[in-house]
Amino acid sequence: MRVTMKKINYITLIIFIIWNTSSAVAQSDMIGYGLNKTLPQANNLNPAMLPDYKFSLGLPGLSGFHINTGQNFTNLELLTSVDENGNINTGDIFNKMRRNNRVTSNNTINLFHLGIRGLTSYTAFSVNTKTFARVSLPKELFAFALYGNASDQLDNGLLDLSRGSVKTMAYTEIGISHGREILAGKMTAGIRLKYIIGHAYGDMNSIDASLKTYGNDDFRGDSIEMNVNQFDIRTAGVAGGLINESDDIRGSALSNGGFGLDLGATYEFSKKIRFFASLNDLGFINWNEQHTNRQTIPSFQFNFSGADVVELINGEDLSVLNEFDSVVSDLEIDTTLNESFSTSLTAKLYAGASYQLSRRQTASAILYSEFYRGALIPAFTAMYNFQGGTFFNFAFSATMMNGRVNNFGTGITLNLIPFQVVLATNDLLSIVNPMKGRAVDFRFGINHTFGNVNKGKSRAKKNSKNTIDTIDLGID
């Protein structure tokens, strides 16, 4: 099958659209963990976390969203800094880049939530739409863009692009969870079962490609030699339907099914120390055979001697682009249509411990790990929490992730009966000082919440012993 440059651009555009509609793991939702006693949606992070509310309801358009997008290699201040001559300091930009530079994006829209709490259990039904995207960019690619042909920053003019990759996914999960106190209340265990509807998928795995550049001191002059080994581009759902020119795009977004599982537990080691852990997103999505597309790009080589950038921008000389388009058009690309396949979700692990500083104050340490393409991506958070009953809950965190330790977050829940307002961010720096930030992270929502299970527990203790063991001074 022959393919034009237009077709390649179409596939790339779809991957780009899915990435940006996610509009937001640069990092994990640590603040959600810190607000678990009053934030109903925190149960999505650990089904063993039992909120204090007897009843909670989140409706479409109100229950909120969580946007998170970021990267691990630069910030706006560095990108806009200049040297003594007023030129952009490309040296500093390049030197602070990593061997593998990642751009990651996660977004969650809470469509519906219903939670019912008993004295020793909690059952919830939830519907969430999620998107995920991760782009990996090798450092050599930036070296070529910043320094040009035959730069000293390159290995003899060679650019290794094999670490470049793109993966995007969008889906809706419908879940039911149940958590219960066991071992006389010293431990809670929870499980969530999820049915998953896959909407769109795009994956361009690691590209085995390289560019060889030559300078003026070489007899080949300012020429560039491109070598690309065989690689795959796989799309499914809406993305696959568009590539296949399907007449049923809506069916492309709704006909892909899968299942997921979340597990969680907490353990009260003493009156002040508690341990907790959860393993989320163990599952898969099976992409329907009617809306899949797999493009196997064969190995090819392309040589060009360069072009005048000004003429190229003005459209005066497009010979280089036309020549490249001709090479791509002549490729015999192997296209596989309507072949179902399964993809796994991105599994996440939370584990930590909390220490009760006082009746209302808690300090926690949380370790987070994300499993992506066989690699483990970790983060560590120190958390402070102040809870004023179910009326007010405040959390502040400091997270070390992507090589940084100055990643601060904060969040509150405020109960304005019968409405609860949620405001939170896992990256306060990017909001307070966007020039130095590397991520955008924001959570907002409004829930309907009623009742306080702790009052029932206090009454139960009073009735059973004829004394008041616990005095609740919270404002509800």
C-alpha cells in the first residue's frame, strides 16, 4: 500500500489531538489521598479509604475534574532567559535537559458519584472519563534543533532517535467499590470492579531511527542522511475509525470493552500510626476489530543537502519537502485493518504511613509508583493534614518527582451544607509562579454531602458503655 505525506500527517494529527484533549501523569494525585476523609472521589484512589459522610452525590458537570500536564526538563523562565547579548541561552536549556525528556498528560472528569457509608463499611458507584498521554523525546533531537549540523554536542554528527515514542489513550470507567472494617476495626480492606469503555488509542512505539549530519569541512557539505528502521503506528477507537474512514465514528468510541480492578487496604498499627496501600488500574481494554488500524512503516533512507530556511518559510523553494514526500509516497507500507487487540491500563501503586499529631492533625509519607512500558516511575510525598470535622479539611504536601523536591501541593474541602466545594492542586508553584513551573495541576468540584458517621460511632460508644468516650468538637 502506498501512502502520501498527507496520510502520515493525518495519523500524527490524531495522536496529537488525543494528547491535547487529555489537556492534562505528570504526577500522581497525592492531595486527593490527603483529603480522603472528606473528599468522596478520594475513594477512587484507594477503595479502603472510607469517607466520613453518610451519603455523597456527585452529578455530571458539578462533581468536577482533575487536570494534570507536565514535563521533566525545562520551564518558561529557562526558555525565555537571554545571555549578555540578548540571545536565548540555548546552552543552559540544552545542558539541563535529560537523556530522555518526557511530556506527560492525565485528565479525569468525574461524571457521576454515589457513596453510602455505614458505621463500618462504604459502598460507592462512580463513572469517570480519563485520558492519558506520554511523549518521550531524546536529547539529541534538541541538539540538532538548537545547534544544527555537525554540532559538537552530537556524537560525530549522529542523532540517535530510538528513544522517541508516543502513547495516548481515552476511556470511560464505570466502577462499583466496597470497603469494610475488619479485625475489630484495626484494618480496612476495599475492592473496586470497573467496566471500561475505550474511546480512542494511538501508539507509536520506540522509533529505531537516526540522523547523520555533515558540516562544511566534510566533502558532503551541509547534507543530512536519515535512516529509519521498521516501526509501527497503531490506532483504535475513534482514531482507528478516522484512519479507516469508518461511517460509524460513534460506534468506534463505544464498542471497545474491558475490565479493571483496584485493591486497597489500611492498617492501624497503633492509636497514632496507620499504614495504607492501594494498587490501581489493573486491567485491559479490548479494541474492537472493526475500528483498528496498524501501519508498519518499512525501513528507508533519505539524503538531502539542506535548504534555505527563509525560502522554505516563504514557500519559494519546497524542493526538499517535495523530495521527502516523494520518498514517503513510494514506501510499501503494510496496513492491517480490523484486527482486534488488547492494551493494558497504566498500573499505579500507592503505599505509605500516617502519624496522628493531634486529634485534628496528621502527618503522612506516601510513595507512588507508575508502571509504564516496563519502567517504574516513582514519586515521594510528605503530607500535612488538618481536619475540622466534615466542615473543613486542609492538606499541604511536598513531592519529589522528576528530579525535583520543590513540588508543593495544597487542597481544601469546604462543606456548605448541602454542597461541598473542592479546590486542590498537586503543583502549587506552577500556579503561584508559572515561569518556574513544569506542570499544570488543578482539581475542582462540587459534591452533595450529608451526615457524619463519626457522630453515630460516638453515640454507639456512649450507649454501649454509658459514658462518652469520644467528644466530637467538629463543625458539621
